[in-house]
Amino acid sequence: MDPPRGAGEHRRSRAARHGGGRHRRPYRLTLRRFWERPREIEVATGEGGHGGGDARMLEDVIGTPAPDPLHRAAGAADGARSLVTGLAANRSFETGLPVRTRDLLEV
């Protein structure tokens, strides 16, 4: 098993993934449906942090929430689950062992 990446390397890769870098490029994914040829799809992103997600999140929290016909908006419990997942990952990086989220916080 490879050791975890160093903290500096982790920060650099996160910045590139979340739009923190200077060089923006279109994001693409490959759609692979059964019995069809794979095709590339460009993923829409907005300006600013997290591909425009930060501005949308702030508008939902302190402004007027956008319509959510697919019911994808996260609630407080979703936020707590996200937080505890990060806490477990950090504990795992520190110890090199698996960490059960339920041992850190009950949601």
C-alpha cells in the first residue's frame, strides 16, 4: 500500500480540482451507455470557486434559493455527514487505519 500523499501535495491537487488554479480548462466526462459507443460530454462550470458552486450555495443560504426540480439540495444532516466524512478521512490519514464515521459522530 502506498503511503498517503504529503499535505502540500494534497493542497495543490485540491486547488486544481476546485478551480483554484489559474489555468481553466473545460471539464469532460465520458458517457458509456450499454450497447452504444462512448461519447465525451463537456461539463458546464461557472465562474469562481468550485466551478461556480460557491456563488450558487451562498445564494441558496442567504438569498433566494434556485428552483430544485430534481431535489438535489443538501440539508443540515447532509452537511453533517459531509463533515464527519472529512473528519474520518483526516483521522485515517493521521493513523493509517480505517475509521468508521459512526465512531466519530452520530448523525
